[in-house]
Amino acid sequence: MPFNLYWPQPDELADIGFAHLGNIPCFFDSEWTYHVEASQYIRERARCTFRPRGIIGYVSEMTKRSTRNFADYLINALDWCEFRKKDWRTLDYDNDVLAGYQADMLNGRFSASGKGLSPNTVNQRIAELCNFLEWGVKRGHRTEFNVPYIKTKIKADTIRNSHGHRMKEVESRVGRVRLPPGSLRMPKPEEIDTWLRAVEVQKKYTKHLMCKLIIKTGIRREEAVQWRIDTLPLDKVDWHIDGEYVTVEVKYGTKGGKYVDENGEEVSTARHIILPLALAEEIHQYREVSRIKIYTVHIRRNRKKGNSQIHKTDKSNRLFLSESSGRPVSYQTLYEAWTEVSFQPFIGWSPHLGRHYWACNTLLTHVREQMALMADIIKSGVPTDWALSEAKNIILLHIKPQLGHVSEKTTLLYLKWVRLQLLRPDNGENYEKRLEETI
């Protein structure tokens, strides 16, 4: 039987003076016995009183999303220990972690589907298990545990160092699974249309609109979930319109440093993105009509049931409400809406690939527009090298600011993809070509 993760009620904990633990879960084993060590670990991990090897920079507390991820990774490892009748206190890195847990995930012996898991998933789970076991050694809960690391130098990729000439030294865990090439795929536009229709029919309009928002802007899933009522200004007079686009600021759910504002909201590093005007109009219509209907139906349903205390549906003023519950759409619910409809462009289609879809389409469109302008000047044809140089500028000036981050590796993948499209003009609309590796 699997281990269990229990999330406390934040309001109840606040009433008894433990508000600081409101977003931290605790662990129970398969017989619902409290797991002291795992629960202590996740508290220290979430509150950053334990900092795993390699973590740099100051963070006072992990977000609830990060805490949930760490807890999910660890509970999977504890399930494996029970599955293999192993004691986590005596696990060995080579024989148990690599040859046991990692191998079982890669070959499908320990996965819900019976199929091998992706290298990225395996690496994340193994890393968190190693963090837990190293914590156990420091707290005196287990025998010695040693993870071998190797040092290597990579090109630094920062805003101040966009050309990547500086090098930085990093540590890499020995035994880490290498990411396979050729695992990123772009759907055809007609496949996107069919998929979006399936989301609307099977998962309702709210989630359809959220999926469209990711496809049309390249924002992250968490940024779509945390989109506020006033992220797009409430009054159209305040919209910053330039041609067919509206510029808006996103600061909830973004990557980067976080702080809690005067309203108790967790605010992240802000950036400005452009939103197609047609989509902005659709979001405004949803806000003015559909969202109000969803909220009203939910309130009436609760009153009809005689609930004396109607929960505050949207204390954070999030825009997107579920038609079925009236509550803000969650991170996991959006993922399920994206991946669990009857039509998928291909196996593995995910919100993260939606970001790449926007970037690839945007890049190719801009490059072709520039080539068309230059063709009137250069009658002999536009050189491919010039087009690729222009693509670099588009990535730097347009795609990077929109996505919030594009690594040097990703830049090279995008350039290679665009070059392939330009060399095959008859196949320019074929978005099934693979990039060489995932990010």
C-alpha cells in the first residue's frame, strides 16, 4: 500500500498559533502511522532551515508549489522502499538508489503505467531522495550516505551575459540520466485547433481559454493559473494597445524572487508580455459575463444546500473559475484539462511544450516577414545566414522577454529548427519536426 500525504487546514493552524506551517504537508505510512522523519524533513525543506547541496542564493521559504513537488518526489521514493522491502535508513547509492530505484523507474517496473519514466522525472525524484538521505545523515537518523559528484564548466547564461562567453563551474551527480535527443515536437496548427475544441467540449470553456492563453502568449502554466482579474486592466481605456497587441504585466506565478505584499499575496518578479488583441477581448468578455455567471451559480448552489458559511471563492482575485466548483482552477486541474481530452496532437503534449509552440511559431513568422521585406531589395534572394542572424535578434528582443527566460541551449535549438524550415520552403508549415533535445 502507498504512503499518504496529508495537507493541514491553514486556517485551523493559524488559530492555534502555527500559521507558518499552513502550507506544509506531513507524511503517514501505508498503515496511517505518522512518519516522523519525512515530516520533519519536509518542514525543514519548505522553511529552508535545511539547504541541499548546490543550492545558492538566499530564500527564506519555499512556495507551496515547490513544497508539493518535493513532497511528491519523496513519497514516491518511500513507496518504492516499501515495494522493494527496503529500509531508507540503510539505502546505498550505487546498489539501491541507482541500480534499484532509478533502474525500476526507467524500465517501467515501478511506474503507474508500466512504462519507463522520462529522464527528467527520474532525475528529479532521485535528486530529492538523495537530499532526504543526506539530511537523515546530518540529523543522525541513518547510516553514512555518500553521493559522488563531478565538477564541470558550462557557459553562464544570464541577462548580463547574454552571449554566454563567461564560464561557471557546476557539480553534477554521477549516475544522472542523460536527457535523450529528439524528444520535443511541434504540432500542426490544425491539430492545435482540434485539440482546443476538444478541451472546450470535454473540460468546459474556462480551461479552454486558459489553454489558449498559453498557446497564444507562451506564459507558464502557473502564470495562467495565477492570472488575476485585473492583470488585463479592467477598463479598456487603460489598455496599452500597439497594433494588434495589448501589453500587460504578469507578476503572480512567475519565476524569480518572491515576497508577500500587504494583502498577503505572494508576488514574484514582474515582466511585461504582449497579448493578442483578439484574445484580450475574449478574456475581457469572460471576465464580464462568464466568470460572473460561474460565481453566481456557485453561490446559489451553496445557499440552496443551506451552507451557513459560504467559502470565499476567490480570495486572491484569480480570474479563472471552474464551472463545476466555482473555485479558482488549480495547477493540477489545468494540466489534466490539457492532457486528458480525447484528442492529443501527440503523446506527451504538455503545457511546457505549449510555450515552445508559441516561440517556434512566433520566430518563424517574424523571420519570414523580414525575409519578404528584404526580398524586394535583394533580388537574388535572401541568404540563409542573414535570416538566422535576424532570428537571433528576434529571440533576444522579442521571445526572451515574453517567455521570461530562454537559455543558450534553447536558443540554438530554435535557430536549428528555423533553419530547417527555411531550407525546406515547401514544408514550412510542417510543425512535426523535432528539435534535438528537451530543455
